[in-house]
Amino acid sequence: MTSSVETLAAVLAVTIALGVPLGAYMARVYGGEAFWATRVLGPIERLIYRVAGIHPADEMDWKRYAVALLVFNLLGMLFLYGLLLWQQDLPLNPEHFPAVTHALAFNTAASFVTNTNWQAYGGESTMSYLSQMLGLAVQNFLSAATGIVIVLAIIRGIVRSRSRHLGNFWVDMTRTVLYVLLPLSVVFGLILMEQGAPQTLSAYVHAHLIAPFVSGKLHVTHQTIALGPVASQEAIKQLGNNGGGFFNANSAHPFENPTAFTNFLQMVAMILIPVALVFMFADMARDRRQGIMILSAMLVLFVPLALASLHYDLAPNPLFHGLGVSQATTAANAGGGNMVGVEDRFGAGSSALFGSLATATSTGAANSAYDSFMPLSGLVNLFLMQLGETAFGGVGTGLATMLAFVLFAVFLGGLMIGRTPEYLGKKIESFEIKMVSLSILVMPLLVLIGTSVAMAFAAGRAGAFNPGAHGFSEILYAFTSSANNNGSAFGGLNADTTFYNVATGLCMLMGRYWSYLPLLALGGSLAAKQKLPPSAGTLGAHGPLFVGLVVGVVLLVGALNFFPALGLGPIAEQLTPVHALAALK
């Protein structure tokens, strides 16, 4: 446990140390300042504008911004859908993979365009190199950039005064990809290649076995080793909070995550941009206290839950302990704890921490089998998602959601002291609270209604491979992951069915756009307002008391919405071994 806590502390320390300068850099990029980065990349940026017919000075109101975002994402989804349907007739398919089904193509296109990256398929046995690169990897960049431009528009709405404009969507997308995502991905990709991740267009390798064996009626004499352009996709997968792996085993595969060093870097990468965006917001608002307040709230939410996950996955399974099976730290089990479904190279502690970071953000990557976590560790992963992308959250969308909760907390605090709620000089009135409430409530409705529908129909229940509470948890997890654009899964669910491909695909789309379009409207409303100077009665939106108010609001919403469902799933499952052990005695 001690080494895992030290790893957690190191991940957070390194991320914050890198996030401060990265946030300041991003503030300069989006502010249109002339500095060293624009001298290097500015000519490419201007060339893109000329070729695409973009006028950088032509700013948009929130409606034009939202329409541009929706049209761009729709075209990306249609392109990816068509690419998957025709991949068998396209080049860069050395393994001659056939086209995917219509339902799976829809699900995958919706998944990658919304930054969910839910995978109801095995990447190395389904997708051609062209589909991986031109389809999935490109959307890894564009979906991550879309999340960032959403929060950019909201921030501009907060910091601007008497303005109808929130920026230019096309300029923001260009700068996000060119100045932020591509440079970071190149650096991380080179590190992954140096550590052993492959980056090639060669066909899969067929290696002859030293000791052939018989499996059923098959005489197995060779092994197929999947290769491909892995490092480049892995880099943006983690940095962009995408999570969709090149291989079915995701970050447990040694080609995606070769060493303990890359495992550490992947954990840092998952929260690097979400943390940097917090500092970027503080710089754009010219109020460092706001960055400290928001980051503190995120840490207060995340750290205790991560420690709880570590505790339960490192503690012995009560049933194993009762049967005399030791899960203590030994030479063969270096980390101790629950090693079921865990990659030996990383151990139970590192796997639990990786899972907490992947579900606190919208990454959803995995270096172990989440389905094999101890029930309360699985509950932590569920609950981190059910908090609604607030404990770091996705790139852009995490800060956007946290700002929604901050405004809700300001509203409640203002009512308590009998003053008109204000945040950074902007009055928070009826329209703003309606948009915030709509954004916050969409996700719980999608999760609970989706789970209820799946449990009500045979097609939904048939997907769960496990009976009882764990089977219910698998279904609840699927809709929680989809509605929060996370993409991780309890692997015991057969998600490649027409029912789940359509149901989760719709959840991904509604969870993305129904949650964040109201916040763009919120940004437009705030931008039109005049900033007011603080008065003696203004609620201070910073400091420990306000951090506690924000955390309380987030937990209250999460607990009220999901605690009954969690009681039917992981909590009931955690209590089952206790009763079983008592029966054995």
C-alpha cells in the first residue's frame, strides 16, 4: 500500500509541475499572442486558414459556434462509419480484415467522435491499419480538440463583458490540434517507441513455437504476433483521454505499455491536459485563486476514492483468506492483493491506481481487467464516472462540468446569504441555472434509464455473463461509461450485439451533446453580461469553505442519483463473500 500511495503522490506532483507551464502556454496560444510557438507553427496555421477559407477574426456567437461543432462532428462520424463499412476494399489492410457490421460501425463511429472510445471489438483482429490511423487515431485528435474548444467557449463567456462572441470554432480547433495535441503526442510517441512500442506498417509476424501443442482438434505450431502503428495511437489515446486501445488488451498489452516507466507516464498523461486547463482558466480569468480552488476540489474528490480503491484491491479476498490462500506480498506476488485479471508487470496496486485515473478522467484505458477488481474497487471506478467528469474529467469537458457545479454552488451560496449569486463579476440568474441544471441532469437520466431498459428486456440481460449483483454491475457500468463518454467496461458484458451497439451508441451521443450544448448557451449568456465589481456582500468563490461547498454539491448529486443502483450492484456483491465465509464457518 505504501508504494502505491507514493506512486499516486508522484503522479499528482509531476502532473501539477507540468500542468502549470502547459496551462500558461495554452492561455497564450488561445489568446492569439505572438511568441516562440507562433514563430515556429504560425506559417502552418496561416496556410490552413487560407486553404480552408477560414477568417480568424470572424468570431461566432454561441449558436454559430454550436452549429459548427455539430456539423464538424457529424461529418467526422459519417466519414468514420463509411470507412469501417468499406475497409475490406481499402488499402493498408495486410491481414485482409472484412468490413464490420452496420451496428458495430455505428457504435464505433459514435464512440470515437464523442471521445468515448468504447470498443465492442478486438482492435488487432477487427481493424485494418487504415481504419486505425485515418479513422480512429484522427478522431482521437479531433474529439479531444472538440472537448477543449467547448470549455474555451465557456471560459470566454465568463471572462468577457458585453460581448456576443465566444471565439471562432475553426480557429480554436486548428490551434488545439496544431499547438497542443500534436506536439505533446509526438514527444510521448517517441518515448513509447524508445521503450519498445512498435510503429510499423508491416504485416503481422507468424512465429514458430518451440513447443507446439494440441488444443482440441487443432495442432498449434505457430503464434501470430500483431503489430502496427501502435506508438502514435497510444500517445494521443492517453493525452486526449480517448482510451481506445490498438489491442484488445489495451494498456495491459506490452506493445501498448511496455515498461513500468511508460505505465507511470500514461497515468500522468491521462490527467495532464485536464490539470493544465485549470491553470489556463486561471490565467485567462486573471485570478490564480480560481485555479487553486478548482484543482483543490478535484483532488478532494479524487484522492480519497483512489485510496479506497487501492485499499480494497490490495486487501485479501475474504473467501480466499478463509480457505487458507495467502494474498500477501511474496517474491511471486510482489505487490500482494487481488491479482485476478492483473498484469504481473504492474501488480494490483498500480492497476487499481491506473483504473481510478482512467475513470476519474474520460480516458477509460485499462492495464488490467476491471471486471476482476474487488467489488468496492469496482464501485470506486463506477462512482468516479457517476460524479459526472468532475474529478479531473475529460480534456475540456471535465473543466466544463466542474465550472457548471461551481456556478451551481455559487447559486446555492448566494441564496444562503440573501444576495444575487455572482461569479467573477457575472450575475448567475434564472437562465444560467436552468442551463447548468439541464447539463448536470442529462447524464444520470441516461445511465438510470439505459440500465432499466437493459434489465427489462431479454436482449439486455443476455449480455451479462455473470449472474446476480455482478451481472447487474456489468450492465450499470456499460451505461455509466457510455453516458459519461468514458469507454471503459466490465469485460464480462457481451457488448457486440445489436441491442448494446445501438443503446450505448445513442447514450454516447446524447451524453456528449445534450450535456455540453446547454453550457455553450450558458457561455453565450454570461458573455453578454457586464462585469460588476465585488461588494461587501459578494460570496467569495475561493478558499476552503467554498471548496467544501463545491465538493458537497458534487457528492450530493452523485450519491442521491446512484446510491440505490450501487447498492444493488457492487455493495451487494461486496457483502456476499462475508455471508459466504460465515456459512463456511
